[in-house]
Amino acid sequence: MYDVLIIGCGITGAATAFHLSCYRLKTAILERENDVADGTTKANSAILHAGYDPEPGTLMAKLNVRGAALAKELCAQLDVPYQPCGSFVLAFSPQDEATLQDLFRRGQANGVPELRLLTGEETRAMDPNLSEQVTAALYAPTAAICSPWEYCLALAETAVRNGTELHLRTAVTGLELVEGGWLVHTNQGDFRSRYVINAAGVSAQAVHEMAAPTTFVIHPSRGQYYLLDKSEGDRVKHVIFQCPGPNGKGVLVAPTVHGNLIVGPNADPVPDEDVGTTAEGLNFVRTTAQKSVPSVNFRESIRNFSGVRSSTNRGDFVIEMAAPHFLDLAGICSPGLTAAPAIAEYAAELLAGDGLALEEKPDFFCQRRRVRFHDLSPAEKAKLVAEHPAYGRVICRCETVTEGEILEALRSPIPPCSVDGVKRRVGAGMGRCQGGFCGPRVVEILCRELGITPDHMVQDKDGSWLLVGETKGGNNHV
């Protein structure tokens, strides 16, 4: 019998598992995919929002500012790339300037520190490539950027190091209220738990309806992006927003912690988790972004991608006890990445109020470090290679990722099982050639270390086979 079962290991589930792992609890995470952070968490803007956008009094408002402060601390503790770059919301008209005033008032009500209203000239002095048409801006210096998938992975790894069980490829198929808690049916067998937390992202409505009548409806919204080469990484110094509208915060232009430039998203209603990209959607992103930063060179695009957000008909996070010993953490759209650690705190408060005893562990471990070979000094590189020769073999030339880093990831608490799993952990394949050079070498290392053949290797999710058709071994993937 578990004390708590968490369904889903995106950023919300991982943050909740991390927070609960500091208590004397028997906790497990059930994740349907073959890796953590394999949904919306790996496909978003990577922004840690300051907190001026949510309506005062909402859960979004309550948890955004707190989450931003916690994220800064956690990224430092867990060695997650983090950059406090600040953000602008741009105005191009008197109507936009009125919106900035409203956002400024919201930010003050939500407790966002250091907010300032700037003129167009002041804004361009701080970010010279902004449009000459900008008339004013709201400046939020506490906004930041991070590596969202590594943030999620770091939280989940730390939870596992502190005793949390992680069950991958474990899809929940039913929930049954039984004496003492819940019987959770999955494709890998049944689990019994006193409490269940629903952090299933876009599937949270379906999981909720296994336990309780419908109280919210998720409306999946797809956002499409451009990722531009590092040659465009200095195009702007801050996260650049336009004034928000009915479909969200709109198209942004922002640096990334890896040195690239990200542009997007749009907002397309989709019936399910369709993460395809379209010419129409990408054209909208491109033309809208050029209103803010006309000089962005989209010929330097190295990848397009999309992510699906789990907006609901409530317009706010859904965080509540929905059935006996059953907690919903649903509708966690933007600013969900920012709010995640504060959502975890709030979830623990709700569980404690429902009767779950929370006794802190005296030996809770909250440190994480990993080698990033390209960031080391020449002397540090030489010393490391002398001690561990695998760090002297460069696998990914674009990002200077070594075999030693891949081996380190494979020996971590949550090792990768796919090519993209390696990319999310160490960056191999994230550069200009997008794995064109290093991909076969990553496959070779994975197959050798995992004891499998290339016809059993996947790009990302189960079923995304690298080889399709008949191979020498006689296996067929179609």
C-alpha cells in the first residue's frame, strides 16, 4: 500500500513528487510514456513568468510569484540551466498602453517585485533590435528562462534518490475506490494507495472522470514554435511579449539558456494531443513575431515543433480534492512551468488538511550536479579526460557533448532509453545539424549500453522506431 500515487510525470507531477519526497511517505509516480517530461513539459516557451498576467485572486496569481522564487532556488540547488533575463510586454498603440497599465496593476496586486513602465525609447535602449513602432513596455526584471525538461528531470531524479518509485510505461486504465484508499488499475497491473494525485496533463479530465463526475473540461490548445540557430541567439536580451489576448500571452521572441532564439507560439484548438506543425500556423508565428523584432532571420531556423497545453473551461488551475483522497492538479497551462513548485506545496497542504500525516525526513537529499564538458576550462577538461577517458571522445560536435556525459546519463536514477532522451539530458542533437552527425553515434552507445540492437531503438516515444521494415534479425516495425 502506497501513501500517495501521482499520475503523470510532467513538471507538475515531478515537482509534487519532489516535494512529497521530503516527508516520510511511500510515494510512487505512474507515467504512461517511456520517459519523464515527454509531453507539454518538453515543448513550451521555457519561460519562468514574473506573475503580472494572472487575474488577482486566482490560483494562477497565488502560485505564480511563489513558484518563480522557488524555481530560482531549485535550479541553483539541482544544477538546472537558469537565466534571469527579465521580460518586456510591448505596446504599439494607446489601446496597448492601457493594457500595460492593467497588467501593471495586476502585477502589483499579485506581489510581483520591481515592475516598471517604460517608454518606447527606454525599452529600445535596453533591447536595440525591437521595432521602432514600440511606444511603451512593461518591464518585469524577475522573469527568467530555464531548461524545462531538465528542470522536470532534476526534480524527478531527486525524488527517486529520496525513495520515490517511478513506474514508466504505466498507463492508468481505471480507478476503484476501496477500503482505505484507491485501487489503481494500469497496463502493468494494479496499485493500491491511500491517496491519488491526478497530474496527467492533457489527459487529466479523463483520469478525473475515472474517480468523480465531470467538473471541468479540458480544451487542448496547440502552440507552434521556431527554434533558431545560435547565430540568432543574441537578437534579443529579454523575453519579448506582445499584449496578451483571448488566446493567451501571444507570440514571444526570447533567448534560450542554450544560446538559441525561440519564437512562438500560436494557439490552435486541437481535438487531442496532435503535435504536428502547419504552414499556416508557422506563418502566423513568423509574421506576428516580426512586429516585435523585425530583424529576426527565420532562415536560421533549425527546428519547428509544437506542444499541446491543457486549458480548461474554468480559466484557472484546477487544484482541489475531487473525491475521497483524490486530488486534481489539472488545467495546468501557462504559468504552470513557473508555478509547479508552488503547486506542489499547495498540494501537500491540501493532503495534510485531508488527513495525510507529513513528517519531514531528517536525511532528505537536495543536491544534484552533472558534468557539462563544453563549460569546463581547458585545465578542468584535461584533468577529467585523464581520469575518465570517455570524456575525451566528442560525440556531438555542435554542442561539444562527450561520450562520458552520455554514459553519466545512462547511469543516473532515470536513465534514457531513446535518442531524444539522451538529447534532453545532455544536449546531443540540439545543435545546428539536429543530430545529423551525432545521431548514429548516440544510437551505437545506447545499443551497446542497453544491450539491444538498432532495430529496437526509438527516437523518442515507444513506437517511434528508427528502423522501419525488415532487418537482418527478421524483426519488422511498420
